Amino acid sequence: MSAILAAEDVHKRYGWRRVLRGTSFEGHPGQLVAILGENGSGKSTLLRILAGAEGLDRGRVSCLGTMGYCPQEQAVYPYLTVEEHLELFARAYRLAAPVARASAERLLERFDLGPWRREVVQELSGGTRQKLNLAISLLHDPAVVLLDEPYAGFDLASYRAFVAWADEAKRGGKCVVLIAHLVLESERFDAIYNLVGGKLHAQGS
């Protein structure tokens, strides 16, 4: 099966510091992929480049499907409610109103956001804000999902909801790539990479 997401010989530096040194990667439909690494190793930089949110110095990135990107920094506004966020981003994704409503309701239920749907973000806990951040990235049902530390701040119930979503996404043919410091259930992943010295190394290879 051909890759839906690919990076080839990606290089990136900030001033004198070379962060990525010829990184290559492929993601396929129905895959759950983890990228691990130490703080400052370039994991978030790589994800931003894959998402098209940051330029590269050399190399090539291609994506053959719609993309959802959940950055580590929460893309939320303090004085909007949960519902207002979903309405705002549905317009940004240019979703038809019935599609937007159905998708929002599914995500509100999936991540147990319903009780806070009319609460403004500044009143929410960090974990609930992170669930909203994740829901925003999934609202348009993307084929490729890039997640930077997606369950940071989650309690056990929220983590289990995320795992259930990830399993469903795999079965549905999505390619899910997540950044983490560690993975708790490695058997759930189709591939695990370590970013060391600016290059990806497949775990176990």
C-alpha cells in the first residue's frame, strides 16, 4: 500500500543548531505511529514540518489526504465556549452545517465534552482544554492526523477515550502519527520511531 504521508531527506536548522539531518518517514492508511525522543530532539519541529506549519531547509514532504494537526500549544480562545470553538473551526474547515453539527456531537460524546459545551475555555481544566484542542483537529474527519503530546494532562478516563478513538481511526483507515516522550501500550502501535541525532530510527530494527 502506498504511503499517504511521506517525508524524504528533511533538513532543518535554527541558526547554528541542526535539528533535523536528513530525516525520512512514511505513514500508511490504517497505521498508528509514535515518534519518541528527548526534549529538544526535534520531534515537534518534525511534526510542524509534516503539517506544513513550518518550512524546511531541504527535502520534501507530501500528503495525499486531508490533514488534521493538533499542536502541543492549545489553539483555543479563553472567552469562547466549547461549542463556539467547534462552530468557529467548522467554518474554517468549510464544513456544511449538517456535517459540522453531526461531527461536533460525535466528538463531544467521544471525549466527554458535553457537560462543558457552554462553558468558556478559561473556566475549564487543563485536561478538558486539551480534549477540546484534540476535538478541533478531528472535526473535519481528516485522513491523516498529526498529534503532538495529545494526551498530556488527561486523566485515566480521558486516556481510555483517546485509545478507543485511536483504535477506531486505525480500523477506519486513518494514518495517525503522534509525538510522545514514551508510549504506555507499545503493542497498539504499528511503528515506533526514535528521533536521535536529527534522524528517525525504527524501534526494534
